[in-house]
Amino acid sequence: MLQVIELAYIAAAILFVIGIKMLGRASTARRGNLMSALAMLIAVVVTLLLSGIDYVWVVVGLAAGSVVGVWAVRRVKMTEVPELVALLNGTGGAASMFVGWVEYLRFRDTDPVTATAIFAAVVIGAFTVTGSLVAWAKLSERVSGKPVLFAGQQLVNALLLVAVVILGVLFVISPATSYALLLLILVLSLALGVLMVIPIGGADMPIVISLINSFSGLAVAATGFAIQNTVLIVAGALVGTSGLILTRIMTKAMNRSLSNVLFSGFGSAVAGGGTEVEGEIKPISAEDAYFILEAANNVIFVPGYGMAVAQAQHVVKELADLLEANGAEVRYVIHPVAGRMPGHMNVLLAEANVEYDQLVEPGDVNSTMDLVDVAVVIGANDVVNPAAREDPASPLYGMPIIDVDRARTTFVLKRSMNPGFSGVENALFYKPNTRMLFGDAKASLGTLVSEFKDDQE
């Protein structure tokens, strides 16, 4: 029987690996997600058959989880997906924290290896819970997205971390008599999760979500060691390492270190500096923008969070189809940190059935940006700000951007002149080849679509 269970766990682990690999491409992502779900189903069923537990509570849990899942699918808007992801990371951390806690209560006099795994599951899980809740509150604008800073903040965080490590060592040495220590470790870890995330600004939320996702995976792996479950170790390690790799990719895309993201307070009043921007704003109407687009042979769309807010992805696709029918080449340039979570823009455009081959990275188009007739920027700010390339005094300086200011004409669709998450004023708005198309992005694009259709009739 045990051999069959281990074989089932190995099969589930292989499916997890293949599923995560398939998530790397839009064309196979759905199948990868289904394969990973199948792996988890196998692991859960085998574990329940092995445990011999009261299945009444299992059914209750399945029913509750199904209700929440169906509600989330039906009610949560695409603009709210980053907040949902943050909450899901938190629930994963909470599950690991409680499993580690309960495992200790069941077997207090345990060996040092298991005690270490319990300590890691509780600490990482608790940190993930509160860190995710703060990220959710910032993303949903229930609290300010700006960094929350206070004197001696880094020292306080360092002291808390050192205290958790010291208490953890004492706990591992004598776990049987250290329940009070475990509770204190739990409380300090919860506090550390809050204090580590509040100084991180909205511009860095995609990195925070990726990092916390990695922590949730590490917490699961630690739980697997605590309860000696192979599939939890494998699944947790896969999520943890892939999250860390994604975090590294995103920090590299911003030309910043992880320590700078975590400790610099980027987006605060101090960070939002730079040389004062000079120039003239040139508004344009949708009707006038149509004539420029109608004559264009090469058009790129640069989506940002503003597209998500306006739910404009479908009308963007409709306009792109009309441009292609008019003989223009159309591409969508996606910056790695556009939006509020990793892959946010890719998900939105995939929902609108945009072909994967049309999605390109900044490096694929920047070298030929001078040949682009029109760049249409939809609610993106920091990822197109020329200050990152031109102004050494800017907090964005050195960050790789999409060089839309070098296109022959750039349309910026925005409701107002407000800066992006970083709080840095955008020099792009004042460039001589930039035209500001103010208003709701969906409505403005809809007007452009109507102009094209009217011209065809």
C-alpha cells in the first residue's frame, strides 16, 4: 500500500513539474493549469485515503472552498485579480502556519529536524499571511499605496528578525517545553510581515506579490518536511523557486536589487524627486487621432494599469483588428512590471483573444522604435518615462523602459496628468511628438473604432 502511495506522489510531482513548465507559454498555460490541478487532486485523494480521518469535515471544507472559488470567478473583476492573488498567497501561508502549529501540538517531543521544519512553516507562513494582507490592502486602495516609513524602521525589522532566529534556535533545542516560545515566534513573525511590506510602494507591488508567492511555496515545503509528505515538499519547492526566479527577473527589469525594493521606501515623498520637467502639453481629440492612425503603417500598443481600470482590452483588440485590415502592422509591447502583478497585461490581452505572437518585450522593439509610426500608450506611466534614461536625478534612472518617446508620434491615453505608482512626473507627456488623449481609455478607443467603421461605410 505504501509503495502505491509513493508512486502516486511521484506521479503527482511529475505532473506538477510539467504543468509549471507549460505555464511558461500562453498557448499551453490552460493545459498546464489543468495538469497542475490534476496533480493536486491525486495528491489530496491519496493523502485522504492514507490518513483515515473523519470525511465529514473534508466534505465541509470542499463545499466551503467551492463556494468561495465560484464566487471569486463570478464576482472578482480583472482589475481586482492582483488583490485576489495576494489573498490566495496569504491563505496558502495561513494553511502552512496552522499545519505546523497543529503538528507541534500533536507531537511536542519531536526530533530537531522536524522541530526545525515546524519552526520554518510557522515563521514563513505567518510572515506570508500578514504580508499578503498588507499587499491586498495597498492594491485595493483600502490603505495608501505609498510607502509607510518611520524612524529606525530597518533597525526594528532587523531586531525582530534576529529575535525570531534566536527564539527558533531555543525552540529546536528543546521543543517539548517550548510552546510559549513557539507562540511568541508566531506573534513576532506576524508583526514582521506587516513591517516588511508597509514601506514598499505601489510601483513595486508586482515584485512583492511574486516574492510573497515564493514565500508561500517555501512555507508549504517546510510543512511537507514537518508532516513527512513528499508531494508537499516537491510542490512547495517548485512554487518557491519559480517565485524567486520571477522576482529576480522583475527586479532585473527594473534595474534594481531586491534589497532596494524592500528597504528603499521607493515611491515616498523623498523618492518622488527628479529634475523639474519643462515643456508644453499637447492635447488631441479622438477624431484627430484617427487621421494619424489611419495613415500609419506600423503601430504599437503599450498597455498599463489604466487599461485594466478602464476594462479596455477588448476595444483595444477591436481597434488593432481595424488597423491591420487597413494595412498596418500591429504589436503589443509588454513591460515585465506593467500593471499590479506579474503577467497582468498578458492575462488581460489573452482575455481579449490577442494572438500570443503579437506580444513583444521592450527589447524587441526599442532598437527599431524610430520606425514606429504611432505608439499608443494606454494608462502606462513609469514604464515609458524617459526620465529613466535621461535624468540621473530621477528615482527611475537606470530602469529599462519602452522608448515610445522615440516613435514618430505617441498617443498617451489618460484621465489626468497624475503620475504613476512611483509618484515621479512623466517627461513623456511634454515631448514634442506626444499627444495627450484625455478621458476614459475605453471611451476614447471606442471613438477611434467608430471613426474607422464610419470611414469604411
